Amino acid sequence: MKNIVTLHGSTVGNEEGAVTIIGNSGAGKSTISTGLRKRGYKLIADDVSAIKLENGVPYVQIAVPQQKFCRDTALKEGYKLEEIECINEIRDKYRVKLSDDEMCSGPGKLKGIFEIIPDTKDNSFRVEKADGLDLLKL
């Protein structure tokens, strides 16, 4: 689509701007964005973030008011599986509908993109800000 780029990531924001968290499936994008929501940020998009350039400035567009979790994350966040919708039985994914006060009211001016990079050797991860030419790799 003209002037729109989509990223596999979750975006949160506040009145100062937005950040998008990208990574492979199961890396923890929704978990990190949920943690940020608990600290006062609002969700703009979960799973797929659509970025549109307006006068050369990138804005992340508001998405469906929902967040997707794998089973263990949903349980850790205190959701009862029988009260939320299973959207993918094979991948054990669930959808939680969010209220208006948990979502941003409009597009967020993109301030940064952060990538979750897992280290399978020691079951850890690191988060790195993507800058400059690194964005082309993503």
C-alpha cells in the first residue's frame, strides 16, 4: 500500500510518541507491551503495526482493540482461559479484547523500533533499538 509499511510487532504509546517492539513469533512482543501498558502506556497495535508516512513523519495507525497471548502468558497475566477466545488451537493462542481506555485514541508518532533477540543457549533475550541502516535489515 502506498506510504504504509507493516511490521510484525506490538506498538504502545503516550502523548509523547510511540515505540514498536518487533521479533519472531513467541519472542515476547505482547508480554513486553502488556508490561508497558501496566506502566501507563496505551496499546496502539498488537501483532501487526501499520506505519504510515504523513508529511515525512511516521505514525503507527490504531488497530483492533485486542491483544494476543500464548496460553502461559495469558495465565501469568491472570486471564481465565474459559473467559477469553482461543484463536489458534495449534499454536495455543488466545485473544483478549481491550477497553477504550487501554487503547490510544489516535495514531502514534513513531519514536523508535526495538527488536527482541532471543538467545536459545541460555534461554534469555536482549532488546536492541533499531537505528539507521539496521532498519533495512528488519
